[in-house]
Amino acid sequence: MNWSDLGTLAPVVAAVLTAAAVLLVDLAMPGRRAPAIATALVGLALVAAVVVSLSGHTERAFGGAYALDNLTTFLDLLFVAIAVLTILFANDYLEPRSLPIAEFAAVLIFAVTGAMLIAGSADLVLLFVALELMVLPGYLLAGFARNDPYSTEGAIKYFLLGSFSSAILLFGLAYVWGMTGSTRVDDVAAALATAVAKGSIAPGLAMGLAFMTAGVAFKMAAVPFHYWTPDAYQGSPTPVTAYLSVGPKIGAFAIALRLFAGALGPLKADWLPVIIVLAALTMTLGNLVAITQDNVKRMLAYSSIAHTGYMLVGLAAFAGGQQSGLAAILFYGAAYTFMNMGAFAVVTALQRRPGVSSQISTFAGLGRREPWLGALMFLFLLSLTGIPPLAGFWAKAYVIVAAVQAGGWLTVLAVLAMINAAAAAFYYLRVVVYMYMREPAEGAAPVTPGLLFRAGLAVTGIATIVFGLLPAIQTLASNAADVLKG
């Protein structure tokens, strides 16, 4: 091993050290929540600083298995932001339930470390190892409320189905290795390009492609591999649900970018029809089922499935010849992170007191009881709907425009995406109706979030507005996507 490789991998190393530091602080000061939180936040700030210091660099480490480039930097910063927001929102929920914040923060940071490793993976073996490092802590987080049977049920379902999907993905990776003779992303792409030029694609490669598509589709909760999502989201502690709705999803799309847009790029014509079907089914079913939900956490779970469908439209646009489809996915992931975590944060605030449900009736009169909290929830729901000029509008616009520019059947997919976006307004605005047009329940307790929680809400609210008004974010996404050109 070359010691300079550790310098290239510095953000991941810093994240691991941060998780270890949180555990050591908790060991030295057991039961003290403030030191553990401070250590986690300061450590993550240092991780972000390391990532920024390496921005603009293009390097390879460990024999080419890990790539540091603009795509890695963009995704690393996004994953760090997800971890910071989750910790800011978590303590208000965990403390009243006597759940430890230090263990929560350490497990979360280990999960984010896996996601960061995915972002830079340039080797199929490293990609799979990084995926497992991301999802295994996720199973622990889903069942973090050990005394809650719903949390345990959701975690078991997530673990069992997640294990099967990981095995399926590994089968697919093995087929590709067997057909191409390499696990390096660049070498696989070159071997496949040669095979395509000769017009001879082995049947085993098609089998591998099918396995990989199924495995990745599960991780991003695409229909029909979405069954774990509603139960895992509803049963998990609400801050964990906020993390699961964005962290593993964006991690799965990072896999799709490195795997499908990178290694399997020469086979775009073969996997394009599959992605079109997955995108159409995912956004349509997600929205249709979300309409029927009376539980806001479950509604946001099905909404999350629908947003996976919109992001898949960007992947389909790339396969159809539009590089802008990849930039649209990255921008969508960034915008969705802040507006969706903000919406879950409001649910978390209402559930700070144990025993409060996430039924839509809980939101009755929120706009009058807690004007600032109601206004923020209104903002997040408008953005999730896709109302201009908020971040959610531009996220949807970029993927739809990319699909229209690709032409053919992708134009039909773009029209379907617009219809689905309009249909989604019904269940998002239904919550707004309850907040402003229903009387609050008798004896509803006041909501008193802590300082860190308020800071997290402020960040998500500002980002939801700024991402819609600042073109520089789209420029950063385009620069990151350009790494996968050719």
C-alpha cells in the first residue's frame, strides 16, 4: 500500500475516526449527551473541510479501486450534510425515550462512511463492500427503538429483504466479472464496449445485468422491489426514517451512477427499456398508494418511492443520450435531501412527546398552534409537490427536460412524470388543509424543539429556497456528472 493512498481516502478515514471519537467520548463520559453530540458535529465539520480541501483533485488510490473526482466530492458533501441534519434532529426524539445518542451517532456515521466509499468506488468488489458498510448500520438504526415492536418488525423486514437483495446484486457482479475478466469499472466498460462493437453479448451478461438491476432497484426502493419501505419507515424512530428516506436512496443512485453509467455504459441500449418501465411503475404506484394514506410517515414513505421514480427518469434520459440526465439526478438528490428531511423533522417535532402518533389528525390546526412550524411544513410540502421557484420544482424540471430532449419513448415518460407530479399535489396539500383548515385536537401539547433542532430546521428551510434560486448548485451537479462522460 502506498501511504499517499490514505491521503486520497482522507475523507473516509476522517469519518471513521469521528465515529470512533464519539464512542470514546461516551466511554469517558457515559450518559452525557452534549459531549457526544458536540464530538459528532465537530468531527463531521472536519470531514466536510477535508472533502472541500480535496475538491478539484482527480486521483486514484489502491491500484485504481478508489477514485477521487468531482462526483466523489459532490456526493461526499451531500452524505455529510445528511449525517449532520440527522444528528441535529435526533436528540429531541431520542432523549425523552431514554435512547442513547452516542451509539446512534456512531452507527449513523459508520453508515455514512459506507455511502462515501460508494461515491468513490471504481471497482466492483469495493462497491459491494461499501454498500454493505452502508446498509448494515441502517438495519441497526431501523431497530434502534428496541422496546418498540413496530421498530423491531420494520428492522427485521428491512434486514431480511436487504440481505436477499445484496446476494442478488453480488450474483450479478460475479457474472460481469466472469464475462469481462475484471472488476475495475474502467476495464469492465472497455471489455463491454469491445463486445458490443463485435455484436456478441454473452447470455450470461444479460443474466448478470438482470441480477444487478434487481439488487440496485431494491436499495433505491423502486417498484416492484419497494415492499420493505413503508413498514421500515413507519416502524423506525422518526429521525431514522428521515435518514433512510435520503441516505440509502442517494447511496443506491451513487451505485447506479458508478455501475450503470460507468461500467455498464456500453450496454445502455439494453438496460434503457428496463429503466423506463421501472421509472413509470415506481412513480405511478408510489403516488397512487400515497393518496390513500392517513399516516403522514407512511404517506411520505410512498412519496419517497415516487421520487425514486422521478430520479430514474434522469437515468433513463442518460441512457437515451442526454448527459444532462446524470446532472439532473445529482441535483434532485441534493434538493430532495433538504426538503424531505425537513418534512420528517416537523413530524419528529410533533412526536417529541412519547405517545404522539404521526396520523394526519395530529397536524390539525398546526398552522395556528405553531405558526413557524406550520409555515416550514407548508414550505417543504410545496417543494415536494414541485411548486416554483422552490428546489423541488427545479429538480423535477431538470429530469423532465432531459427526458424530453432524449426523445422517443422518453417523451412519453416525461409526460407521465408531469401527470404524477400533479397527482402528488393531492396528498401533499391534504396535510396543508389539516394544518390550516381543521381545528386542533383538545389538549394538544405545545411543541418546544431544542436549539439544535431549530438550527436543523432553519438549514433545511433555507436550502429548500436557495436551491431553487441559485444556479450554482446545478453547475456543481453538472461538473460532477461530467466525470462519467464517455
